[in-house]
Amino acid sequence: MNILIHWLVSAIAIVITAYILPGVSVSGLGAALILAVVLGLINAILRPMLLLLTLPINVITLGLFTLIINALLVLLADSIVTGFNVEGFLPALIFAVILTFVRGILSSLVDGDKGDK
């Protein structure tokens, strides 16, 4: 049940972030749900390998190259999911950063009182 809640939270965060940003569009909640799955799989499978391969560059840039990797993964998801459109690299970069914050805020609201018990 917990994974379904996090999946819905991610989809809602995607819709909110796409609504905020110009240059990023999601055709609806269905596309956001699919995008949440695709981004989850990309982040679980490709991202660790890319971070390992680019470790020297990440060390030199103090981790800022990770933002570039995140933007490239968003562009990859754009090419996979049909209801999701990103108009370029900069909107993908900003989308990745804002999505992280929105998902964190929504997750903290959903999981808010679990730490007190």
C-alpha cells in the first residue's frame, strides 16, 4: 500500500511541477502516472550506473554534474512517455530540481505524523 501512495504522490508532484513550469507539459493524470513509473525505473536502473561512471566529474564539480544527469534522464523520459513534453534542456533541468522539492513537500505531508509514533 505504501508504494501506491508514493506513486500517487509522485504523479501529483509531476502534475503540479508541469503546471508551474513553462516549457513542460503533461497531458493529464494518466500520463503523469505513467511518467512516475518510467522516472522511477530510470532512477532505479540507469541513474546509479551513470553516477558511478561520472564519479570523477561529480567530484570535480562538487556534485553539480548530478543535475546534468537528472536533466538528461528527464529528457529520456520525455522520449519514452507520449503524454509528457519538455521543450529543451533548461526546462528539463529546472523540472528535475523543482520536482524534487515538490515531491519532498508532498511526501512530508503524507508521511507527516509517522515519525511521532
